[in-house]
Amino acid sequence: MFGRKYSALSVAWHATTGNRYLTPVWRDPEPRDRYDVVVIGGGGHGLATAYYLAKEHGAKSVAVLERAWIGFGNAGRNTTIIRSNYLLPGNLPFYEWSMKLWESLEGELNYNAMVSQRGVLNLYHSDPQRDAFARRGNAMRLHGVDAELLDRNQLQKFAPFLNFDDARFPIQGGLLQRRGGTARHDAVVWGYARAADGSGVDIIQRCEVTGIRTEAGRVVGVETSRGFIRAPKVGIAVAGNSSRLAAMVGLRLPIETHVIQGFVTEPVKPLIPGVITFGAGHFYISQSDKGGLVFGGDLDGYNSYASRGNLPTAEDVCEGGIAILPLIGRIRVLRIWGGMMDMTMDGSPIIDRAPIKGLYLNAGWCYGGFKATPASGWCFAHLIARDELHPVAAHYRLDRFATGHLIDENGRGAQPNLH
Ligand SMILES: Cc1cc2nc3c(=O)[nH]c(=O)nc-3n(C[C@H](O)[C@H](O)[C@H](O)COP(=O)(O)OP(=O)(O)OC[C@H]3O[C@@H](n4cnc5c(N)ncnc54)[C@H](O)[C@@H]3O)c2cc1C
């Protein structure tokens, strides 16, 4: 009676009919012999790409191939922060477009992705850092993005629980983006999956791509654990596995794979209103709707395909937390986990054609990958459908590593372990 549309009325109707008419949220189809487009990777980026291919470009025959289950990778492991407080012209329009898509996502997908614009606050601890944040805030405002530079007095009103006086790195103020915040990571995956499935996309789980077949310099399909699937267009969106997939066609990417860890504590009463980042080390924290404090910090700092981190980094992250929030020292950590992430040599992503016809790359997502999900899917779908770069992702070209047009957002040089 209510079809696939979620509404208060449909919830009430299902409740009164004992949920007898509920159907699976997405199908579990057998892979077909051929598709017009195959997207490899059932994380947020792959699913968003498939959805926008169908919805915005009218693609009728699209499959997402996922070797495990959707959301198994970083899409289900991240610390859920969304923001568009970037500095450089290569990044700002893209991340702001993503923020705009986040703002309308739940209506678009008819799914509660728990998008919560509770604010992202970056703390500064020195005069030069304040100047850098002032510059960043000005760049944001020039691009129509909201930004407020708070001094110590304003910040004390906003976040009185921070350790202003006794900290080893006294807090002088912060850069606040009120429109930033968090979104429930797996709900984003499920929302895109449901909407993509509803638009005719086949989501095929437990289907590992083991090879990419080419003939006369162009892609003709993919070898998988469930047989060969023919497709004239193949998009790679496999996060920390990009180098492995590219190697299947003999391509070497300017990417390293690193592990990054996430942490969650036991639930406590509301404490942290938004997202807060430490400016004198690498630490960021927010509070989930269940009450757990969700936090993280640096990469583990060495290359690895293992989804688990090590204690020295865990210790470093906790030190950062204690420096600004000593009160969390007595809260118990419930879980620590890791995810494999790409790191390009300038820390910014790649959304571009590969040098093989019909093969497209969506790669290099490190810390910024979750917040990028909607715009990444949007721009990658545009690229695959039209074979041209989308204007807001025009800087994410692969050849920038050959021409030297790097997007060095952090200004720290080509050292992946410093980002
Ligand atoms: C601990 C942690 C915290 C993070 N915090 C944030 C944050 O707060 N904000 C933010 O913006 N970003 C954050 N990130 C980064 C973000 O999660 C990733 O950059 C982003 O999720 C990557 O895109 P994705 O969702 O498509 O990746 P994934 O979910 O990893 O999707 C890739 C999929 O490809 C599949 N795959 C791989 N190889 C194959 C194959 N051969 N065949 C078929 N399928 C294959 C994998 O199984 C996986 O499901 C964090 C990451 C981690 C690990």
C-alpha cells in the first residue's frame, strides 16, 4: 500500500499490520552477464555513484560489486564528521557542494541519515595558527561558506568544558563552521543503497573483482569471484584498495595505503555539543546520539593493508584528548578499530579517467572521504556518464602528480604520514 516510501503514515500502517508487508530494503540479485556500467566497491562512494548514475544520468544498467557486504569498509568505520572548511580553490567548491548535498540528502533519499549540523570547531593555540585560521575562514567566506573566528572569550562561552588554562598548549580560540557536524555513517550507506536499488541498480555483495579485462587498450569487463561480467565502463571506488585494483591493469598510482584508527567510549550524558579538533596535535572528537564519545587522530604512519592499528598511535591520540579535555580521562574506551585508507602524495583525492579507455578512478580518499561521499558520487557519476570531469572536481586529476599542480591543502609537503 505504501510502496517503498517511508513516512509517519507508513510506519503507523506497518505497525498496525504487524510488519507483515515489510519487504527487504534492497534486492539481492544474481549478477547479469553484462552491464553498461560496473562500479567496483560498495562503500558510500560506489553506492552514491551508482545512485546518481541512475537518477541524474538515466543509466539503466548499472551494477555495484562489493567483495564483502556494503558498508564493510571505511564507510562503516569512520568517525562521521562532515564539513567544508577547506582553504584551497581545488577543494573548497567540491566540499561545499558536498555539504549542500548533505543538507538535502535525507529528503532526496527518503531516509534518515541522521545528518546533524552541530558545528565543527578547530582550536588554535598560537598567534601564527590564529592567522592561518583567519586566512582559511576568509577563503571560506569568499566562497560563500560559513566561518566564524572565535577568540578565547567567545570560545569560553561556547565550550566552557575545555581546559583553557592548565593545558600544555593553552587554547587561544577557534575557527567554527556551524554548518559542519556529523551524519550516521551506515545509514548513509543504507540510504544510498536503498535509493540506488529503487532506481534499478543491482547491488551484488560477496562478489570480489579479481581482474579487469582489457582488449586493444580499452576495458571490456571484470573477472569476479562469481564469473566474468562484461561492461564497457568500469569505475573503481574501493578506498584503501585502489592500488591493488589499479595494479590489475598494470597501473601504478601515486597512493600509499595506511591504517587509521577510530575510538568510542562508553555512553555518557550530553557533553560535547559538536565536533572539536585539537590544533597542537592530531585529535578530533564528537559525541554520538547514543552518548559515546567518538574520536580519532593520526594515521598509524606506515603502509599496511591490515584493518587494525597499534597501541603507540592509540596512546598519541589519547594524549591529544587529555590535553584539551582532561575530564575524559576517567571515561572507559569501549572499542578501537581500524580502516585502510588511501593517501595520495598531496593528501587530496583523484576523480579522473585512467589511462585505459572505459576505466575510471575514484581514489585517494583519506581523512576527507566520508564528508565527500555525496559530491564524490555526484562527480564520479558525471565523469562516467559524460566522459568529462565535473567542474567542482576539476582539480582532482591524476596527471597533477606528473605536471606538479598539486593541491597541498595542509601545506606540509608530500609526506603522507604528516597529513
Ligand atoms: C577510523 C576512520 C575514521 C574516519 N573518519 C572520517 C571522518 O570523520 N570524516 C571523513 O570525511 N572521513 C573519515 N574517514 C575516511 C572515510 O571513511 C573514507 O575516506 C571513505 O569512507 C572512503 O570511501 P568509501 O566509503 O567508498 O570506502 P569503503 O567503505 O572502504 O568502500 C570501498 C569498498 O570496496 C570494497 N572492495 C575492495 N576491493 C574490492 C574488490 N576487489 N572487489 C569488490 N569490492 C572491493 C571494500 O570491501 C569496501 O567495502 C575515516 C576513516 C577511518 C578508517
